[in-house]
Amino acid sequence: MAVDARHAPSSTSSPPLGSKPLGDFVEGQDENTVVDTNSAQDNDNHGVSNTDDSILVDFDGPDDPYNPRNWSFKKKWGVTSVISAFSFMSSLTSSMIAPASHQIAEKFGQTNTVIIAMYTSIFILAYAIGPLVLGPLSEIFGRAVIIQCSNIFYMIWNIACSFAQNTQELIVFRFFAGFGGSAPLTVGGGVLGDIWSAEERGRAIALYSLAPLLGPVIGPIAGAWIAQRVTWRWVFWSTSIANVFVQALGFLYLRETFPPILLERKKERMRKELIEQGNNEKADKLRTPYEGDARHWSHLFAKSIIRPFALFICEPIIQLLGIYMAFIYGTIYLVLTTLPSIYQGTYGESSGIAGLHYIALGSGMTLASQTTARLMDTIYIALSERAKNRWVAEHGGNGEEGGEKKSEVDRKAFAKPEFRLPTMVLGTFFLPAGLLMSGWGAQEHVHWILSDFGIAFIGAGMILNFLSIQMYVIDAFTLHAASALAAVAFLRSICGYGFPLFAPAMYAKLGFGKGDTILAVCAIVIGCPAPWLFWKYGERIRKASRYAKNG
């Protein structure tokens, strides 16, 4: 006898109700209103149904090819790859200047170490501001057009950086470049949510998350050799040239994925056809499920600015995981800006050779990303299946009747956001272990391979934590996932900007060993309890929440 999860009793043993993947819901509706972007109308009505005096325009059934969820795998991966490429170029630019910062300071006569660090980190500060503006704009004009236009905006200001004549100009130009470059990091997650289902999303998120993390690794390697061989201005020219090719790919392959925009376009086409047929009255009655004041620009901007802070203030999940992710992000940019001083100062290497050690960080990230992506989806499916089987065993029936499709629906209904957390456990140990290895290896002048191993552990720990936290936040705050991620992104960008500013003074006073020990202790105190805490109490916290799923 097949057991439908919808009839499970409301208790801790019952499956979560109303579970839907990101992209199935759209923020901006009334708090008590849920809009299903994949709601299927009868195919015979071509996605049109009559509701009161309005004619509702929706997708043409569950298999409508116009619905991004039904695109071919080839098309989905094409869009995912382009979004990841945009993210990669932006993050590459954020750190590529780091090895050349002292050369630039010498050119501009700058000796203040905080200002020199700002050459790199000001780009990350813009990452905190950009989402507050670009996020709501993407809901008004569409995701694709905002990503394309913002990337062109970023490219213009990045070129301007190459012509900067003083410190003030460089910092201002870098800030505006970072503002434009924040678009794929802000809107890209929404694009993936539009086209991938929850059980498919892990691998796509892995690629998308890896791209902006590999950028800061590869950037300094290239930047070091460019600064050593030619001039620091070529750091900006080279990234702008490369971005022209990425932008061309965007024009070719990036298509709109946001359901409200797609249905609005469909409505306008139908409206035009009806007017041409002389049926103006019927044309005026056409509506999409997303129309209303909730998508007005004033509402969207208010939501964009207020809701992320409301989530941070009210939600323990966002508070703890947001602070931990911000700490990790700040630590990574601290590592990125201090690596040259470790290998050039401690080991006496040239800037070009010292830059090659960033490969260790990239290797740890890549290995962790590729193994975690598959592992996370496998664990998520296995735990969902086990939860379903346990409930079926407790309430009678073997759950085998009703066909494969019915079984699949049942399993999804039993899935919990907490099933994303097991892979985070390893990350919480890898990060402090890597900090201790790299810091004390450099402090005691041990062979550079030990520091490289430590840096690889830092990279692996970062990816393990990032992927788990990102997926957990998306699944836990499905309806408000964009605002939840914006809150986390704001915090991490502030730390990414601030950590490199105090790093030179900290290491000058304490040394690499003690400095990294302090960071490792902070990582243990903040991070290690998190997965265990939310594994045990996460569901209870979500049920008490106004914003979280099942809240």
C-alpha cells in the first residue's frame, strides 16, 4: 500500500509539508501567499484559465518547453556554465591585483598598508552593496538583462582602472567595477533555482559556487606574472579582454529564466494577437499569477533592503551560519592577500614563483567541490528515502504500490533541509587544521610543502562549508531564499573587505603561527557546533520561524 506523505500526522515523525524547490516560489507576494511557478494548466487551454473576471496566463502544463525547468540538459548546462563564467571573471578581477599592489603603491607613492590592502578589498565591499540594488532590478527587468548590462558596466570601470593616475581614482574605479561584477553572484543563484530541481541542483550549485572561489586563486597567479613581466596596468587590460569573450558567450547562450518575466512576455504576445483580432475586451483581462503591487519597484527595493536584515535579526540559522560563512570568506581573502608575503618574505621566492602556491588553494577547492557535489546529492536522496521508509514502517504499508513516480513524490515530501549538513562536518575540521599547518609551517620555516598542504586544507574546508551552507539556506528558506542569501552575502562581503585590512598589522605583531592560531580557534568555536546544532534543532527552529520553510 502506497502511503501519501500529505496524510502523515503532524508530529516530529511526519514528513515536512509543502516542500518545494527554489524557483517554485517567488518572493514579493503577500506573506501568506505562495505562488507556484510551475503550476500546470490544462494543455488544451494553452496555459490560460478563467479566474473571476481575469484570464490567467500560465505555463502550458507540466511539460511546457517554455518553462525553464523543462529545458534540455544541454541548454541548462549551457546557461549554468555561462553564469559560472561571469562569476569567475568577476572574482578573478577581485584578487588579480593583489600581487601587484606594492608595485602600484610605489607608482602612486603610497605607504599606508591599509590603503594598499584596499586596492584589492574595495572590490569586495562593492559585493555587499550591489545585491541591494541589482537583486530587485532583476525581478523587474529580468535576470538575463541585468546580468548582461551589469557585466558591461563592470568591464567599463575595469578598463578605467588601467588608466588610473592616483590612489583615489583606482579605489573609486575598482568599487564601481565590483558593483557591476556583483550581478552574477547576486542573480546567478536565482537563475539556477529557475532551471534545476532540488535533487538536480547539487552539481550545478557546485560549479556555480566553485567558479567565484577559483577566480581569487587563479587571479593572483596570473597577476604576479603579469606584474613581473610587463606592467600592473595589464592586469586590468587582460581581464577586460578575456571578459569580452565571456560577454559574447552570454549574448549567445544566456536566456531569460525568471517565470514572472517569461509569463509577462507570453501575456503580451497573447494580448497583441487578441487586439489584432479585434478582441480588446478579452485582451484587457489577461493576467499572470505574479501581477500586483508585490512586484512594483518600490516594494521590491524595500524588500531587498529590509528583509535581509530582518532575517539576520530574527533567524538563528542565518545568524550563526551567516557569521561563520562571513568568517570563512574573510579568512580566504586574508590568505589571498598575505600569501605573497609568506613565500616572498619567508622563503625568498620571486613574485611569479610565489604566485604558483595559489595552486594549492585551488587544488583543495577543486577536489572538494567535485567530490562534495555528488556526495551531497547522494546523501540527500538516501536520507530522504530512509526518512520515508521509517515513516511508512511506523504507520503501516510498504510504500511500494502506486508506481515509481508515486514513490518519487513521497520521497521528496520527506526531504529536510538538514539533510544538506553532513558534508559540512568535515569542512569545520579541515579549515582550522589548514590554518594551523600553514601558519606554523611558515613561522618555523618548515619546508614550503607543509604550508601548501595547509592552504589546500583551507580551500577544501571552505568549499565543504560553503556548499553545505548555501544549499541548507536555500532549502530552509525556499520562499525567501533570495533575501536569506542576500543577508549571508552582505555579511561575507563585509568580512572579505575588512579582514585583509587588519592582516598586515596582526601578522607583524603576532607572526604567522600565533595569528593563524587565533583564526583557527575562532573557526572551531563558530563553526564546529553549527552542523550538529542544526541537525538536532534545525526543524524545531524552522517551525518557530516566520520566514523558514515549515515555519
